[in-house]
Amino acid sequence: MLTNSFFLTFPSHSPLFAVHTSCAEHHFIANRQCSTFDALIATRLMNLQAENKPSPFLSQKFRFWSFVSMLLLVFVHGYNLNDRYMEPWTIPGEPLTPTSFTQYFLANGIFRFRIPMLFMISGFLFALKDNQPHTQRMKGRIRTLLAPYLIWSAVGLLMVLVLERFAATKEWILSSHMMQISETTMLLHDYKWYEVLLRWIFFPVCYQLWFIRVLLIYNLAYKGIRWCVTHWVAKRIYFPIVFLLWLATFGTPLIEGEGLFFFSLGIWMQKQKFDVEKPRRWMSLALWLPIFFITAAIKTILAFQGNPAVFDSTHMAITAMHKLTVVSGLITAWYGGDFIVRWAMKRNWFVWLSAFSFMIYAMHAPLVALLIDPFFNLLHHMEGYRIISFILLPLLLITAAVGFGALLRWLSPAAYQLLTGGRGLGYENSASLTTGNLQPQTVILKAKTTKANAQER
């Protein structure tokens, strides 16, 4: 959350549509002087308000941050410090240099707000559709969440199986320890059948898929979560519990603290009609922007001063700084980036790229982990090869994912729809970004037809 902003916002059955009207709604109602075409569109706008849809700009904002979160995710997974698996409290165990500071500051600092944001958006959007039966919505999640999860998890296993057959790529897998589950089981070829099954269902090689797995569980549990966050007694018990789970970085294969807390918060915000478009006074950027960068910097410096072999107060301080960085990052990005959202979503090239959010999410790992060392070997003769790798490798993977997605969507829309759960179909220009129930092209086509018919009459 890789909503549903990314996972819930833009499935094929409820994409965005484009409308333009030269007459304001009140003008249409008061004067009845709009054309047939304008009357049709104005009526549709009024229906959207009645249907409890997010505003056009809010829909754009969901889409923008879903895409940007996927871009940042590739860089978060693309760091090349000595410790290749970073938790919030990770101490790298290497000297503090400009390169190591930059990578930790970004990958384990200011980029970390994106997953909580995706969970909040997912909870908010799922709560918007309470007019639909829960059973019906969960049937849709089989197509949009479960099917892509199982397919991409299987793709990851097949990829590793092929790579293990060649000496050079087999060494990549061994050096990454990606498939290791014991001292003697280092490769997928060494797995027993039930270990392969567990890997496919619960512990994907494409490790980023954990987001889809737990999001599906939270969707299943939505009715219970909704009751917990809206009941006047239950919410006073529930929120402190999930908040502590988040602070403790609690995690299991099916439930983890961060996603549960922010998914629940998104539901609560929608049910309480919390204004997600205008910041409250205590959310001032003058306060939270400095906190965001200062806490991320302090956390980074502390991490390089600690002892990785001893879990002590330094780890706890780093964890506390991490949580504060996440919260301040959420407020700063969501309320402080509106001018960037407006600029980007007016650019057709950006809107076109954003349609491939899911392909970037699904394809970048485990390739990013496997290719770090080969990239080092390729660039080690260059000065600053570590920071160059940190920037260049994610950019190449993003480019490859977009290119493959665009080609597949062109050659076989049905296959593309299956792999993405229906995401990224039909968003070809920035005019397609106001919320609706029809495919963008369908609405535009119908609107043009209606206007033509009106002119003929």
C-alpha cells in the first residue's frame, strides 16, 4: 500500500472518468440554460456527491501518492549497505560516510512514510463503499488481491528455479541468502515440497507481496475493525492496543501492527468525516516539516554510533525516532505536497506512467536484491560506485517494469488485467482523473456521443 489506493482506489470496475462542464451546478439548477451535454455532466457531478465519492482532487491525490510510493519502494529495497535487511532499529555496523548516511537517511528514514500512507488510503477507500455487500466486495478482492498475490509469488519461485540452473546466477542467489531457510538449505532446489508450498503462500520470494497478503486479511476483517473504531466504548480500547502493536513493530505472516493501525485509522477518518484535504491547525507544516527531516537525521546518526551485536537503549531510541519520522512524514507529504500533485497530475506523461504502479511494485523484487552485487562488480572501478548503484539500479528496474507493463498491456490486455488485478487499464491522460463508475474512455465516448446527438437535434 504494494492501493488499494494503490490496491483499492483504481481497480478496473471503478476507475476514474473525465468530465468537463462550462456551467456550474448552481447555474444549471437556477437558470436551466446549459446545453444537453452540460446538463448530463452536471447531473453526474451531483450524483457523485450523493454517492459519497472523494472529490476529483482527492482522487488525484490518492493516485499520485500510490504511484510515488511505488517509486520510493524500489529505492527502499535498493540500498546497498553491508546489512542488506534493515528493520526500523537496524544498526548498519559500518563507518558513517556521505554515501552510507544518504542511503540510510533515505531508505530507512524519510521514505518510510509510504506504507502507512497506503494502508490509511486503503482503509479510507474501503470504508467509502459500505453501500455494497461485504460478501460482494470480498469476491472482488479475489480478483484484485488474491489472484495477483498467488500468481506473482509463483512467478518469483519459477524465476529462482531457472536462475539456480546457471552457475553465475546461482551464485547471486547464494550470496544474497534470499532462499536460505537453514544452514543446509540455501537453494530452492533443496526445498521439500511443503517448504515450497509455504514459500508460495506465506513467504513469497517477491517479499514485497506481504502488503497484499495482510491487506486481504484486513479487508476480510473489515466489519469487525469498523465496529472497533466507531463504537464509543470499543474504540477507546482498540486504538491503544493497535497503537502499541505499531510501536512494538509487531508482525506475523497474517497480521502486523503497522498495517492494522493505519488501516484502522483510515476507516475511522472516513467514518468521522475527518477532513483529509485541509490540515488542522496542529498539523502545520511549519512544525512537522522540520521534525520530519531532523528526526530522520538524528535516527541515522544514532544508527551508525550503536553496536549491532547488542540490543540496548540505542536501538530503542532509533525505533522511537523512526516512529516519529513516519508520523511527521505522513503529515508533511500529504498536506505539504498538494502543489506537486496538481502539477504532476496535469501532465499526461506522468498520468500514463502512474498506470504502471502495480507492475513496478510486483516486478522490482527480488531482482533488486539479486542484482546489487553484480552491479557492484560492474561499477566497482568507478569512484562513488555505491551511491551510483543506489540511484541507477532502481531507475533501471522501474524503467524495465514500465516497459514490460506497457508492452504486455498492448499485446494482451487480458493477461495484463490478470497479473495486475485490473489495475492500470484505461488511464491514458490527465482528463481521466475525476472519480466515477465507468471506464474513462467509455464516459468520454458517451459524453461525446451525447453532445453530437444534442447538436443534431
